[in-house]
Amino acid sequence: MKHVRHFTPSLFLSWVHVCLAQANYAPYFFDNGARSTNGNMALLSLSEDTPVGTHVYTLNGTDPEGDPVTYDLTYEAGSRRYFSVDKNLGNVTLIEELDREKEDEIEVIVSISDGLNTVSEKVRILVMDANDESPEFINTPYIVQVPENAPSGSSIFKIEAVDKDTGSGGSITYFLQNIHANKFTIDRHSGVLRIKTGVTLDYEKSRTHFVVVVAKDGGGKLRGDNKVFSATTTVTINVEDIQDTPPMFIGTPYYGYVYEDTLAGSEVLTVVALDGDRGNPNSIHYCIVNGDEGSFEISNTTGAISVIKSPNQLKKEVYELKVQASEVSPEGDVSVYAFAVVTIRVVDLNNHPPTFYGENGPQNRFELTMYEHPPEGEILRGLKITVNDSDQGANAKFNLRLVGPGGIFRVVPQTVLNEAQVTIIVENSAAIDYEKFKVLTFKLLAIEVNTPEKFSSTADVVIRLLDTNDNVPKFSSDYYIARIPENSPGGSNVVAVTATDPDSGLWGEVKYSIYGTGADLFLIHPSTGIIYTQPWAVLDAEVNSKYNFYVKAEDTDGKYSLAEVFITVLDVNDHSPEFNENIQEKTMIIGSPVKIEAIDQDAEEPNNIVDYSIMQADPANVFDIDQSTGEIKLKSYIRSLDIIHNITKNKDCIWSLVVQAKDRGSPSFSTTAVLKIDITEETLHKGPMAAFLMQTKDNPMKALGVLAGVMGIMVLITIMISTAMFWRNKRSNKITPVRRIIKKRQTPQPRTVRMEWLKFKRPSNAAEKFVVEDDTKSLHNENSNNNVQVAPVPPTAPLPPPPPALAPKVDSPGWRVPTVSGSLTPKYINKQLKKRGHGSTHNALVSELKMKFEKRNAAFNEPHI
């Protein structure tokens, strides 16, 4: 038994444990309150402007056993699905746009499951309002009928608009557009439309008014912004007419005419009156109050006025009738009335047209002869014209006007009653021009003004013009340009000028003349205008190629005009090239060219462009010449005298060349000359003195002048040094031996420097000859015509030579250069052309000598201890 009691409780407990292990509790949602964003979605509210795709809530719950849970959303059948849920995370997303005005509550079944148990709950989601609706007017269109006598300030209509929004977004206020321009006002809350205080309506002035009403909500939030919506509508206000306006006559003032053939009982005219209240008019009754004198009557209903007597029985020419128009109501009562005055004139028949008369009776053509350009305002007294209309009154009233070229004459008077003397006055004197019109023809027209027949008549006015001298001769151009070759003989035609004078007879004849500083070589034919050269004139483009002067065209009365003539003398190739005076002999150093130069005195290219060539040389193929510059140099293979000695046995190396200078004119001119060239191989050392001597070889006077200048400067320097030493010794009251001064000089180095720039050195090749060695740049010898064979001893103190003052050769005899065909006497070239070849070299040499002298003087004046 003890064993059984012991076993039984243990077995019971095991059974209970197994039963408990098989039980599973359902999951549940957390309830986190109304403002919570997670839980079971109870009491969730969303604004209707929430964007689609927004995460709006998170379903959140748990399982008692701690098992994972899943979430789901379901809807009742037929309901729109607004949300979706992430089954694992519980995130709820809006997938359909909300609209509170269509659905303000959404029922959703939310569920949570642990896999075995599912718990579902039905929740309601409130849709909150956003200001997304505009006001809407109801019962439109608005058409209001208002009588014109409605009192000011009275209400005439109530406008109503609704807004589906709630709160301030659903409240509406009203106002009018252009409130200052219309006659109405509106209550901003009730929408009641009223006539403005102090304003009345008038059917006769305005029958319809259009009022634009604006309904605006109170505004509210929409997607985060404050929005205000409004709507507009138009109210049509029709004003109803009432009987408050008297009748009005139409077509006043009234005029009628009784003609001499009018029959008694004939209608003269009809007056018309209308009720001023056009919307609901009364009938009109007519009557004549006074002024008819028993001669006229009126229809009470139609307003037609008739004459009841024959015209010959009418005693007055003008009758004024006072007519009354009265309103008669449907009941037959006369309410208001109005008056009008009718003027009736008794006239005869319009059976006579206007007629023109001359001195001898009716006339339809008038002629006059006069000079052109009469003064403006002058009366054409030669025309005697009268116009007349035999009718009476309005039938005799007509207008006068001239038909023809406008603005030249005007007629006075322009309006005539019965009869007038016609006057024609000059209005535009410039247009009365004989050169334009020799005869002016007009139509003088008279036409009735107020008659139905508009009778008219015309007369021809013919004005013949006489010429006066009113024009100035005028050239065909303000200036004339002509060209003439310089070799034209005297009396050659240059240019023809033309001037015209439109005047007639002698006034139109033109005489030509010329004057001015440039007219000395020219003449002009007085009648034809042909300009030609003087018989003795010789034109030379090299002396003067431009002439200008004035030509004058004058008529017989002395009226004239001027034109300017420009004449260009064309260059003709009439000069041959001429060699300068230094062409007879040239010295050529191997490696350096010599230059010849010829000048062509023609004025223009290509006549003055010179080309050079070698016509004859013996032996040939030794020299080349530059066609443009005239530089002559040896062939490139000739580099020494040895090669020249191999070519010819002539040991002195002096050759003669026949050179030609030829211009490019057409026809072309040329000049030949014999040139002797002395070929040498320079042996002098380089240095500025050697270069200078080479430059002055062909001009010994220049060398003597420079030498004299150097010696003068040396004497001047010696005097200056002696004077300086004298004054120094005098101030110290002590005479210092000269040997002591000389002994303390530092002479070796300065002497070495001074001698080095004059040191001669044998060049290694021909291209290095005549190159000055110094600290400065080497000088280029532009003049290759020097022929210095022996190097002179350099001076101990080289000084810059003054430029030689060479006087121009005034009466130097001409010299002749032998040529192939004979002899040539070239002209002297001016000093500028002579100096062209060696000016830059001379300046460079003077500058170098001056610098060396300043260095030597500075070393000499250094204080000695």
C-alpha cells in the first residue's frame, strides 16, 4: 500500500503537466490610447489631404507564449480599400486618396495571429476635414427684375453659396467686384444684394446692370499650407420701366418747305414723338398750339403737317408752328406732354442752275496771260467773272471751287447766295513755273448746296505763262574728275563740263569760264564747256601731277553756279634710269659685294622701278648681280685671289663690266655703263680705324677732314690738361715735378686697353675682314666701295671726327661714263641719296671712338697718390 500511495501522486502531476503543455493562448493588440501611433488603430484620425503612400500607423501586439505574430487588414464587402499593412512589421500605409466630403469614417478589421490563433477587431478611422473645397453658388443663373423706382438701400435679391468643408473652410463671405463702379452693395455674411444708399435706377439711362459677386471661404490648412478658395458668379439685374418720363420729339429741329407749285392739302413734313418710358410706352396725341394762322393742320395720331392753302395765298415767307405731343394712358387720361417748334419756309421752285457771266454776257471760257511766279496773294485782275443763280432763298445758294492742280490758286468767295463777283488769288507762287507748265488750265465749278437737284455749271479758266529769268545754270555734277597723260600735246582736250539753264531764250544760254590757282595751264570753250590745255602747256607728272580749279557757268543776267574740276596728270615713262656719280670704279673685297645705283625720275610705279643686269663681262660667269638692289658679288665658288688668278692671267684683277639699269615702264628705257671693279683680298687687321679708312678710300676729302678734326681735338685736350695742372699747382702754392706725376700714373693697364681696340689681326677667312673687336658689338660695313690697301698708323688718342660740312656742288662740270653704245652724262644725285649707303656705319664709328676717348680721359684724370 505504501508503494501505491507513493506512485499515485507522481502520476497525477505528470498528467497535469502534459495537459498544460498542450494549451496555447491567443495573441492580443496593445491598447496605447487615442493619440498613439501604434497599437490596434483604435480612435485613429487622418486628415483627408494625407498623401497616398504615407505611413499612417503601426499595428503592434504580442503573443503570451512569445511566438512571432503577423498582422492583417480586411474590409467589409463592397468597401474601398484605403490601407495596406506589412504582415510582419505591422506598418500601415495609405493607398487610396481620402475625401471627407464623400466618406468621413472608414471601418477596418485589424487582426493579429500567432499561427494558431487569430484575433480580429473592427476599428473606425475618422477622416478629418481639410480646406479642399471651393464655394459653389446654388440656383444659378441669377436674373433679377427691379423696377426703376425701387428706393435706394432696398434689398433686391439674396445670393447663396455653399462650401462642403467644415469649420472656417466652410464659412462663406460675399463681396462685389468693382464696388465703386456699380450701383449695388452686398451683405458680406447673408449675401443680400441691395441698391446703394443715395443711388436710384433709371431705365432710360441703363436698362441692364451686370454685377459680379465673389464668394470666399474662411481658409484652412491643405497639405500644410493655409488655403483660401473663392468662386464668382454674375447677377443680371434688369431694370423695369415705369411711367415717369415725358414724351420726346425725334429728329428736331423741324424744317419744312412749301414750293411755288405745291398743291393745297399736300403734306409738308411729319413730326414724331415717343414716350420716354420705352419699356411700357403710352400712345401720343399731336396738336398745333399756335403759329399756323389757319394755313396748316396736323394729324392727331401720325403728326403729319399739311398745307391747307395754295402757296400764292400764303402771306408770310416763314411760318413757325408750335406743336404739342401728349401721352394718353390706356384709360384715356392725358398725363404729360412736350412741345416742338416747326419752321416752314415758302420758296419757289429750283429751276435755274448757277450761270457764269463775262463782260459781254454768259461765258464758259476765260483766258489770261501772265508772267510766272507772281507774288503770293496777288489777285488775277485780268479775269472778269460773275456768277448768278436766278432762284430764291436756299435754291440760290451754291459753292464755288477750282478743279485742277491743287494748292496754286484759290477762289473767293467759296459760298455764294444769288450772285457774286468771282476773284482768283495766287496761293503758291513757286508752282506757277513756266519751266513746268506753260499753260495752266482749271475748271471753275459752281454747285448748289442744299437743293435736291444739286444743279451745277462750269467754266474753263486758261492761264498762259510768260517766262522770266528765275533759274540759275546748274552743272550736271558738283565736281568733275579727269585724267590726262603727261605727254599730251598742247591744246589737248581734258574734260567737258555741262551746265543747263531751263530758262528760255537768251536767259537759257550758258557761258563757261574757269579760275583758280590750278587753272593756269588750261582753257575752256565758253559755249561748249570743253576744257583743254594751253597751246604752250607742257605737263610733267614729276613736277606736278594734281591740278584743281573752279569752272563757272553764267547766264546773260549774271546768275551763275560753280563746280570743281580735279585733273590728274598720268605718268608716262619718259625718263631713263641714271647711274650715280660713283659708278666708274669700285673696289671689291673678296666676300663683300659692291653696289651700283641708278635713279629713274619718273613719278609713278612701275615707270620708276629699276632692274639691274650684267650685259657683258670678260671672262663670263665671274660676277652675279641682284636684279632689285644692284649689288654685285663674285660667284660663290670664288673665295680667294688664287682662284681668280686661275681664271685669268690679269694679275692686277681689274675687270670691266657692262651693267644695265632698265625701268619697268612701257615702253621700257634702259641705260648702260662701264664699271671697273678692282678685286682685292684684304690684309688689314680688323679695327674701327681700318673700317673708317676703307669707307673713306673713295672720298679722300672726307678722310682729310676727319684727320684735321682729330688733330684739333687732341690740341684742345692738351690745352685743357695743361690748364687744369696749372690751376691745381697754383692752389697748392707748390710746383710738383712733372716726372713725379708721370711716375705715379698707372699706365700699363690703360695703355694695354687703349691699344687693344686698335690691334690688327689677320683674319682666318675672308668673311671676318673689317670686323672691329671690342667690348661693344661689331660694326657692319655697309659701304663696300672702300679700297684701303695699307693700314695707317693708329693715332695715340683717337677722337670722334666731326661730320664733314660738304657744300653742295653748284656749278660742277658734268662727267661722262663710257657706255657700250656711246657716252652717258648722269645727273648729280642729291645729298640724301649719297649718304644713304654709309650713314649708319659712320654714326656707329663716331659713337665707338667717343666711348674710347671718355674711358681714356677718365683713366688719365684719376687722382694719384
